[in-house]
Amino acid sequence: MPKPKQIIGSVFIIIALVLFILSYITYLNSYHKAVSNVSDFGFLFSGIFWFLVGVIVGAVFFALGLIWLWPRGAKWMAERGKRFYS
């Protein structure tokens, strides 16, 4: 039986994946609007902005979900570079 933190972690990872997909779709839609309206690049810059916002927020949700879903694995990932660089 999974713990409540593991369920919340799974939900956060799913939310992060949805945010990644939606931000990419937003970028593609703004790119196609900018290409169809040759002189208006406001759509493209708006799409790039929302893409970056979606990626940053999605990364935060993914990290929190990973920490709650698999704490030992998240700790291992955080510490794996220390042995090579110290």
C-alpha cells in the first residue's frame, strides 16, 4: 500500500509532465502564428516566455514529486556528483 506522500509525489510528477507538454504546445502554436504573420514576432516572444515559465514550474513540480515518491533515489541523484568533484 503506497503512503500518502508517494501518491502526492506521483500526482506532482504527472502535473509536471502535463506542464511540459502544454508549454511545448504553447510554444509551437505561437511559432506557427509568428510564421503565418510574418511581420509580428510578438506571438513568438510570448510563446518562448510561456514555454520557459512552464519548464521552470514543471521542473519544480517534478523535483518535489521525485523527492516525495522516491526519497532515496532523489538523495542518490543529488549526491552522485560529489564523489567525482571532491
